[in-house]
Amino acid sequence: MDTVKLSSGEFVPLEMHKARIVQRITLEPIEQRKRAIEEAGFNTFLLKNRHVFLDMLTDSGVNAMSIEQQAAMLLADDSYAGSETYYRLEQALMDFFGTRYFLPTHQGRAAENVLANSFIQPGLVALMNFHFTTTKALVTLRGGSVLELVSEAGLEIESDLPFKGDFDLASLNAEIERLGTDNIAFVRAEAGTNLIGGQPISMGNMRAVSAVCKEKGLLSVLDASLLADNLYFIKTREAGFADVDLATITRELGQLFDIIYFSARKLGCVRGGGIVTNNEELYKQMRGFVPLFEGFLTYGGMSVREMEALAVGLRETLDFDVISQTPIFVRALTEELTRKGVPTVTPAGGLGCHINAFKFLPHIKQSHYPAGALAAAVFLAGGIRGMERGTLSEQRNPDGSEPLAEMELLRLAFPKRVFSLSQVKYIADRVAWLFANRELVGGLRFVEEPPTLRFFFGRLEPLGNWPQQLVDAFRCDFGDSL
Ligand SMILES: Cc1ncc(COP(=O)(O)O)c(C=O)c1O
């Protein structure tokens, strides 16, 4: 895909697929959008889809399937135990990661729940390059804690570092020394590090982390939910990998880590999840939790139709043209926004384009949730639904104090193979308009704040009348345009 050049030299995210089934979407007038976001308590998770024009909340479970995946669904063998579908998927995972044992779960956090129940005890620490919301919530629920060891340079929002998700190896060694191996539950590497902007971890770093774990006798875990994007970046950014095929890289990962788990809502473009390992003891240690929390061992809460589609989706993940689509669309939007002066996370990563709310809305205090306010404002400006990834997504400390996030980001996720280039241009236009009118946007405060995962169901209100001011400015500039 990267080899297609236009005569102008311009970079264009050329689609290596065509649409065979489409879904009608509507763009409501801004006054209607204001009512919708008010009803949603200024929380984009609570918006009804009927009010959303471009749903960029996540890529989770909303990726476009291929015709081969759709066709495979018809082959599903529906039975409680011993389904042929399970054995086909087990084989597909063996081919993909080269691992022997597979535990199905209904989604990624369910795999994390099995891991937390198997390996976290009160007081134990889970070391990771960076946390993911559900991972951290499940570890802390079991009385453990999370320590993040991504290098400081990885947290610089604007940078040209190709692998911002890499562990700081010196800190990893120092923390193992300080804590003692008995106090560490596992070391978890997250591919395509979600909360720092979909930033990849290099193969070199994963090899080094694995070697440290093997040497110290620590359990190593890979969260492969965002592996597809990460594979693209290993191929395109890491020295020595341009000519290595994706299957070889993926199979090596299966040897590097004791346990790999994934959200198949992301990896494989279906709705499900799973855990794989080569270690029979670990498999047996985790196995009992699957029928308890998920469903019998041969479906684990997944529909057999999705399992068939996942087997195909995994094979398609090894096709460079398939996995290129998201990163090149993220890059196209990031570059367009950068040209228009909008502050974004650079280099462009996978998953989505990440806008830096610290810089976009410097007048809003972090305790007034700049990234949350930006999410609401972008919905108002364009009917575009993104996701806050900042202080709102954190949870309060046990003493009730509020940890301020390292970054205040608005993520505009790209569901795989869903959006077109004209939609990207529209997004860039509306976000740039908002940037020009940024001083109108104010902060938010909670009116209802749940104790866990508050970003999912919490309700907020604007500080001041800024949503109406934004509507007035929009009408002034765009007349009666939608
Ligand atoms: C890195 C990572 N891990 C785990 C999960 C949880 O997966 P799921 O949403 O399927 O529960 C996600 C979901 O976004 C993720 O991005």
C-alpha cells in the first residue's frame, strides 16, 4: 500500500477495499446536537447513536468485516460443548501466535478479569508500559496496583519517537530490584499503547522485556488487542523488519510472552476475546475462571458466528494491505490537522487521531476536564463523537482525591475500513473551526459521579453558557449549513 504514489507527491490514504454493504447516517442541525449532548450529560458515551454523524468513539466492535468473514459465519457449529467452530478458531490461533492453549472470553476485559483473578493478590504490583482503563480497574479491584514504566520521552505529546510505547528498561530493572520478584504479579506489555495515543512498542523492546522476565522468573503478558496497528509500525518503522513477514513477527511474539490476551473487538474485527499460552500449568491455572465468568470452554461467552469470523480476521491481520488502513487514515487526519495548526499527538499512531486538549484549551483547568469539554465541543461542532482520554477517564484515589492524568487527549478513533477521505476532510474542517473558536469553550463539572469507571456513566454539566455561545458562532460562520 505504501508504494502507491500520486504524481503530485501528495500522500493519500488509498483504500484497498470496496464497500459492499453500507449504513445510512444523518447529520442533525447543531441546535439538535446541543440538545443531544445535554441529554447525554455532556458525556459522549451517553449519546444515542441516532444523533451521531461520525462515530469515532472507538474501534471496538465497530470495524467493518470482510466478505470472507461474513461468509465464514454461516459455517458456525452451534453447540454448548465441543463445537467444531472452537477447534477451527483454536487452530487459527495456533497458526497465528504459534501457541498451543486457547481460552475464549466474551471480550478483552473478560480476559483481563481471568488474569486478575488468577494472578493478582492484595499488595501485588503489575508492571506495565502503560495501563489501560479496564486493566487497571480489575487489578485494583483485586487489591493489586499498577506501575507504569513507559519512558518519559514516550509521554511527550509532540515527538518524532517511533516507538513511544517502549518500556524504559532501566526503570524496569530498577523497579524489579526495588520491589522484589515476590511482590510482582506480572509484567504486561501493551501493543499499540492505547492511552498514550495508540503508540507502538518495538520488537526490540519486547524482546528485551521478555529476556528480563525470563531471567528473573517473572510472568510476562502481552495485551495484543491493538496488535494489528503495532505490526504495521514494526514493519514500517523498525530497522530490520521491512522484509520480515507479519506471520514471522507474530509467531515470535507467541514465544516471547508467557501469556497473550486480546480483545477480538479490535484484533480480528469481531466481538470477542481470548487468552493464549504455551504453558500448560498457566493454562490450567486460568481455565477454571472461564466457565465461571464467561461460558463453557469451547465458546467462553462468544457467539460461534463471531468465532468463525475471528478465525478469518486473524488470517487477514497478516495481510499488510488490511492492517495499513487504520494507520494511514490516522496519519492523513493528523497531518491535515497539523497543517491547520491543531495540536495533536505525534507521530501519528494507530487506533485514532489524538488531539492534545492541554494545548487546544489551555484556559481550562485540568480539574474542569479539558479533554471531556473538547469531546463535547467537537460533537457540537460536527456531530463527531470522540472519546475523552484524560482526567475524566481516571478514577479517584481511595482517599477521594482526584489523580490528574498525564495527558488530556481527545481520541477520534478510526473503526477499521469504515470512513472515507471526504469524511476525514469534513472532520479536519470542523475541528479546525473549533480551534479558531476555542476561547468560547469552557470546562465541565460532574453532577453524577460513579465510583468506578466514571467516564462510562458519569453525567456532567458545562461551567457557564459556552455550548450556546458555540452554537451562535457556528450559525454566524456557517449560516444554515448542517
Ligand atoms: C489495549 C486494550 N486492552 C484491553 C481492552 C479491553 O477490551 P474490550 O473492550 O474488548 O473489553 C481494550 C479496549 O479498548 C484495549 O484497547
